[in-house]
Amino acid sequence: MTVEKADSTVEEVTKPTPYVPGPNAIDVSPSKDSGVLKEVLREGEGSETPQPGSKVFVHYVGTLTDGTKFDSSRDRGTPFEFNIGKGNVIKAWDIGVATMKKGELAVFSCKSEYAYGENGSPPKIPPNATLIFEIEVLDWQGEDLSQKKDGGILRYQIEAGEGYATPNDGAAVEVHLTGKYQDNVFEDRDVIFPLGEGSEYGVCEGLERALEKFKKGEKSRILLKSKYAFKKDGKPEFNIPSNADIEYVVHLINFEKAKESWSLDTDGKLEQAKFFKEKGTNYFKAGKYTLAAKMYKNIITFMEFESGFEGEKDVQRKSLLLAGHLNLAMCYLKLDEHIEARDNCDKALDLEPTNLKGLFRRGQAYLAMGEPERAKVDFEMVLKLEPSNKAAASHVVMCNNKLREQKGREKMIYANMFEKFAKQDKAKEEEQLRNQPDVMKTLGEWGKDEREHEMTDFERENPNILMLNSTGEEFKNM
């Protein structure tokens, strides 16, 4: 095609080349309706393909069937990334890219029902448009299962699970674990445990977080950063050093969900809360404060809502809820999480304002937070309610000592501050004096500039007589 320009010259305009799937194109659509046709232009590496949830990095060029380009990451110079199978992109991409290997280059012909449908995406993509995408997979990484999305727990699915249900906190899970460090297998075992209490069974934190996302029968490779694995302690019995990254192949064989609060009647909730209290107390006595805290939190979850509890059952509910907050506060004190300890004491005291444990533990929290004045108020309240409480009395003494120390520090700070200010003021005064002219160098003894007049005849004749003024009037009759 040629176009005549205003200066009568002729410019050749190249029309886009329409794309027609070749004989090697294969149908990768699930229903085999030719909705997504794939033609490999360059083979990729290995045999792995990205699984659902993986973050994929690609370059692409998108055109209409007549060859008109409507989008290109290459033109922008920046690869495009998305999580596969999460609905972040059109259906054809979730289907097609999941079949690609790292480094592979392929062209996909995508019917409108796998793209933008009958509405299109104006102004570039018309209704019912079949789209052509040339896609290159640059890289991908597993699905990030960490709460902070810091790449610390990555899942690479090997076999998909069944159904939609996943284990909840407290669920009894049956798993097979194969742990590796630097390609050496350090454990290979079956284990059944309550999810959330894995540390009691040698299951590290990252695996528990991952299992919350597993479906029954799923098998996946899990890569764990050290902070989600064995942390700075390592695992000497497995020859795993401090701060080591590890991997597991995890197979969730079966699980039974833990009972949810909403699924139980009042009797069931009370029974479950008592079970958590007993379990928490056992963990606390064993010095396992994190696990104990989990149990006490469960009490609060089951007991915090009043609905359905009446009479004696409501009395039991409040007693268990009070115990949950008080014991959780004690766990937080042991874990040096003093703000959380204070907050749970506040909630306990909302239920029972004169509760001695609540007042005493809140005082401990305030003291640890560096607020002895507030702590003293709580300890003195304990003494008011129970004058014989020796622990509270000793803590009042501690508070008074802390307050004296604070006042001593403040006095020293203020003294140093005033001394500093005094030095600054003196320095300023001296600077001002230095900047003033030396008047004695330019003025006479009486402040009159002696250079302003010539000597009188009397002054010349009597040089040793001091004049009282410049006129000599006092001596003119002498």
C-alpha cells in the first residue's frame, strides 16, 4: 500500500501481518473447544511449569487477528508479573501460561470467551475479538504463603488436592514430611498433630502456615527461609546450621477440622473453653508460653460473645473469659510483650474491676514499660483490697525506688540543662562585648571626642592644666 504525501513524494506503508495458527498449534483449553490454541516458537528449559499461585514474569506482545498491535511489555521495557490461577489476568493467560516452561516462547490464539468477551475492552479491543499473544516466560517463583508476603514460605505444587476445604487452627492433620537441606534428606516421616501446636511434634512454623492453605491429598514442595524454619538455633541433630534455609515435600494425607465456635451450642462452647484452659495451663507449667497463649486466646474466641448464655451458664462464661484474659496477660508478661499484657488486664478489669490478679499483673506490665507511677497506683489498690499482700507491698517499694531514680535523673538533666544555658548566655554576652568599639581609644576622659576641637591659647600656654570643658570658660578670668 502507498500513500501520497503533501510534497508529492510517495511513502510505503506496511500493513500488519495477520496471524493464522500453524499446523503445530495445539488446543490447550480445558474443554478442547479450540478456545486457546498454542504454538511453540522456542522450547523452554526442563519439565516444570508454573502451578496455581505462582508469580510469573513474562514479556508479551498482544495483537488483533489482523496484526494490529494493542499492547506490548517489550515496548515498555518492563516484564509483566502476575499470580497464575488467581484471576489476575484473562482466562486464556491462566490456562496458557500454566503450560509453559521457563524460557519458552509461544503464540496463543485466544477466542473472545477466553479474553474480553462480547464487550471487548474499548477503545483498543473490539467486541467478540479473538486475540493473539506472543508470550515469553522469563521466570517464576512459587506461591508466597507468608502473611507478610516476604517470600519466606514458597509453595510449588506437585499434585493438586481435592475439594475446597482447608485445615483450620486446631485441626487434626495427617501428613507425610520429607525435609531436605542442601539436597540431603534429614527427615522422612508420617506425623499426626493439631495444627497450631506443631512445635510439640517437631514441625516448624513455616510448615504449619503452609498447611493452612493445603487441600486434602495435596502434595507440594515448600521452600522455607530460616526465620520460618529452625531460625538461629538450627537443628544440630540434623546437621542444620544456624539461619539455614530448607525445603520440604509435604503431602496432606487427611485432616479433620477443629470445631468452630459458631457450630456449637452453649454447652459445647463451655466444654471446649474448659478444654482449652486445661491445655493452656499444662503448656504454661511446662514453660511453653507461646502455645499456652494460643490456648487462652481460644477461650476468649469461644466465650467473648454473650448470645445464648443465661443464668449459671453465663456465670461460667464470664469466669472462663476472665481466666482467659488473666492467663493470657501472664503469658505475655513471660514473653516480654508488655503492651499486650496490659491490654488483656484492662479487659479482665472491665469484667471485674477489683480483680487482684488483673491489678497486680497490669502493675507489672506498667513497671516493665517504664511507668512506675501508674504501676504504683495498681499495686496500692491491691494493698487496699488485701493489706496482707506482701508481693504488692514489695512492688510498691520497687515503684518508689524507680520514681526516685527518675527524679534523680531528671534533676541531673535539668541541672546540666541550666548550666548549659548559662554558659550559652555568658558566651553571647562576651561575644557582644567583643563586637563593641573601644571608646577609650577615641574619646576623652569626659566622653567628648578630643579630636573635635583645636587647642585654645590658654591650653597652649598651660599644657599641664586639665580643662573641665572645651570652652575654657571656667578659667577665662584667672
